[in-house]
Amino acid sequence: MKPRLVAVGDNVVDCYPDLGVMYPGGNALNVAVHARRLGAESGYLGAVGTDAAGRVVSGALAAEDVDTSLTRTVEGPNATATVRLVNGERRFTGGDEGVSRFRLSPADLARIAEADLVHTGECSAVEDQLGALSASARRLSFDFSERPWGYVAAHAHHAGIAIVSAPSGSRERAVALARRVQELGPSIVAVTLGSAGAVLVHGDDAAWAPAEPVGVVDTLGAGDAFIARLLVGLVREEALPDLVAAATAYASRACTSYGAFGHEAPLHSSTKETA
């Protein structure tokens, strides 16, 4: 059986003014696309605009065969983010949330309940709806990225799977952080360490894997690629050491090309003005 995953929340068009191009992205969108590429039945629940940027996102979802039956098309500008690259490391320097905010309907929650796993995160602005998401989802994954501890402590109890980013941390500190997050409720916690790899804790067990050595072009979306591979592997009940190694390797390979998952488009003049 294919894993069934629904990603709920943000999408953006990542605008690279130095390159004159833009790519579809956003944590929830990226996870949906990568999960589909990994063989899952994947759906995206979020709001897409009607401008050129929105058409880039909609076109990418169609091309990647992601289920869009829960996707809203809303009159207005799509969310955008401005990206600069410094030695391959992505830096966000501006953006606009566009039409990205939305409310979950009873029909949305009913569909969410059918999925094996539901994912959302700190960029999706659904914090006030996490109670409903958690109650409806069989398993809820939440990406906390690099948010401060107070944010993690406020929302982690809703999630069964938590992902935290600590790019300057050590392996030992990552395990300690994962255990601390577990105390808030999630039984599964991943801590990504950038070039140092990632730690995965499940119950009493813990595993670590180093980052795969690659020629880094753009780190944008690497964490989302990691999350998608992690979630698909969890549904498939892969062994912990194998899973963290596979997810870390998949994330590393995502750094070898521009954008979160491709689908380059020329940077539209109106998008340049708002980015």
C-alpha cells in the first residue's frame, strides 16, 4: 500500500533576483511534492493565487501529480519570498504572504482523517487550528525549524512527530534537544544539523547519520526534502538507522540544484516589485 500524506499550509514562489528566475516552494508544498516523488499518494491543502507566481505553483503541482482536490485558488497574489545565495546557503531577504492564509473546513478535516499522516509547520500560520488538525489526523507532523523554545513548548503537544533544526549544534546536544521535545508529547523527533547530518529519536531509540558529501548549489528546501523522506519511511516502518541515513542523503542531494524541487520560471516583473 502506498503511504497517504496530506501537507497542510504554506506555499510560496521563491524569487532569485540575482538569477532572474523563480521556483515554487514553501514547506508544506515541498513536502507534498517530495512525498509524491518518493511514491506516496500525496495531497496539498493550501491557497494559491491567480497571478503569474500562482500559476507557477499550480503548474508544478499538476506536473508532479500531487492531489489538488483540497487546494484553494484565491483571487490575488500568490505568496512570495526573496532569496539570495551566499556560497550556496540560502538567505531570505523579504517576501509577501499574498493570499496564503486560509481556514480549515469540516470537509477538509474529514479528508485529513483519511490520510496516514498529515504534515504542517511553523511557516503555515495554522497555529490556532492545530487542535482541530491534531484531533482529525491519525498522525500529525510539525516542522518547528529554528523557532525559539517557547514556540516549541506551546505547540509540540499537538504533534506526534516533531522536526527541529539546529544547524550549529552537535550530535550530543541534538539528542538532548530531541529528548526534551519528546517530553512535550511527540514520540518521534528529528533534529537536523545542516552539514553535520541529523539525529532521529523514536521512543527510547536514537540514531544519527552524517550529511552526504555533495557539491552544494542551493540549500533551499533541503530540510523539507528530509521531512518528506522521513515521513514516507515512517509510514513504511523502516528501521531507524536506515531511515535517518536515507532521509539525510535525500536532503543532501536536494542541495545540488537551484530551488526546492525545480520548475524554474522567469522572474515576472510584477513579482520583482513585490519580492
